[in-house]
Amino acid sequence: MPMMAVAQLKYGERLSENVLTKLGNILFYKGKVVSERDIEILKAFLIQSVPIESKNGADNEELVEESKTKEDAIVIHPFYLEYHNMLNLLRHVYNLANGGQSLPILDIRTRLEALLLHIEQYKVLTFSPRNANIGDYIYHKSIMVSLSSYTLAKWIGVPQKDLLQVALGGLLHDIGNVKVDQLILAKKKALTHSEMDEVKKHTIAGYAILKNVPALTEGAKLCALQHHEREDGSGYPLGVKSDKIHSFAKIVAISDIYHAMTNDRVYKSSMSPYLVLEQLFTESFGKLDPSMVQVFINRTTQFGHGTLVKLSDNRVGEIVFSDRSNPTRPWVNVNGSIVNLATERTLFIKDVIGLI
């Protein structure tokens, strides 16, 4: 069987045999059409060459086309199609809000319901928008906050009749940013005190935009006003404490912090989702609802053994044991050596690659 060096491997090649790790575990199965991400994984596992099917030039072109077709099929999966539709609608909604026009709440609700029909495709810790650019950050973050808020609401037992309102609250929580000086939002350096005061106004502006929108409950509207309020009263704009913060806003606050920190912004690069979860845990002492945060961390990190991850030192390994008392710091098998992240605190999981 022909072997091809991984350094020369191109996406579209088909494996003629199973590819094994150095420990004898199956990394990829026979017949798999190799993608660019698969090549990265092969290099991470220090695999020098792989068996590929023998093809002549014409067949190779056909195989590449087949691979491209499969990639396209992923892009037009109903979830990604509805995500794209929501992205376009949200751009339009923000433009309307900026011009002081009424929001098409029926269209928003219908489009969001269509997206939520495929929520099983969404994984909080591993989802990444396709072909995203920083200019669309606010729209992507709003959609992800909506999906994560809906997911967290389900996990903590929010009644079914309220789930869509939580998702709507998450989707529109940042709409007040249309009333903030866009040069400030696009600034790459630290904001001055006066600029920060200007940014903080987006909460009040957002509530003003939503307060007369029909089909939104007060809880959904309060997500715009209260998603920066904190349990101990240290948040803004009103500095209210836990008992005055709506439960929907508490849910959205957790999702908002998570996605703000795990996505690239004009002034700051994204952080490891695992480090962000650890920071959320720290914030749960006085800042965020601790029970909600605990559920969010435990459920988002529930990966089965065999999940492939990249560590902060760029080594790649497989999760082999997860201690529920340290959900963000499992045991990782790196080429036969166990790395216990609970004790090796200088290391952390930088990225989740996928299941072996």
C-alpha cells in the first residue's frame, strides 16, 4: 500500500488503512477523507506517514472535489444555515435600532426558533463560527450568548415556556451598543474613564430600545439592562444586588462573560475556554450566581474519555480521567505519560480538538 509523508499530505486524500497513535489507539479509520484539520492532528501526534489509496491524477482531482463537497455539506447543515440567516438578520436589526426604527420581533423570534431546532449541534466549549471576522464580533457573540443562555437555562431547569425568552434576552442583550460611539467600541487601546462611562450606557440604551417591544417578557428586556450587574452590587448600571437581578439576566451574564473572553476582539485576543471557566468559578464568589456557574462549568466540560485536547505547551493528548471536583483540570495522556492538570497548575487545556 502506498505511504505518504504527512508533510506532503494534502486534504482530499483517502486513508487506505486505520491510522494508529504510538499507543496503538485508532486515530483515524480506514476510508476517511483527510481534511486540513486532520493533517494538523497527525502532525501533533508526530505521525510521519500514513497509508493512502492509490489514485491516478484524475482520480485525485475527483477525490479532492468529493472532500470539498463534504466540507460544503457541513457548511449548509441546517444549524449552520440557520446561524448564517440569524447573523444576517441581526445585522439588519442593529441597523434598525440605530435608526430608531421598530424591531421586527416576529422575524427575530421565528428565525431564533428555527436555529434552536438544531441546538443539539451546538457545543458551548467547542463551537466556533465559520469564517468569522472581528468586524462581526458583536453579532456572533450575541448569537452565541443566546445559544449558551438557552442551553444553561435548560440545564438548571428553567420551565420550557420561558426558554425562548431567555434566548431572546441573550440575543438582544447588547443591542444598546448601537447608541455608543463606534470609535470607542473599535478602540484597540485601554479605554479612558470617560470612554468606559460611555460604554456602560449601552445597558440603559438597550433596555430603552426593548422596553416597548411586544412579545418580549420583562425578564428578556432586563437582560439588556442587568447583564453587567453583579451579585454583590459591584456591577452597573444601577449597582443592584442579587435579589434585584432577574434570573434571566444572571444566566445571560455568565454566557456573556464566557463568550467575550473566548472570542477575539479588536483590543484583546481570545483566551483558552478552560481558563475562562476557571475565571468564571472565581467570579462566582460574590459576582455571579454560584449555582448557575457550577452547572455551567460541569456540563460544558462533560467530554467523554478519548477527547483530544491541546495543552498550553502545545502538546496534544487524550483525556483519560475527569475529576468532578476539578472539572477544568482532567488527566491527559500525552504519548503514554499522564499529565494531571489538577496538580500541574502551570499547564492548562488550550484547545479541544475533538474525539479520537
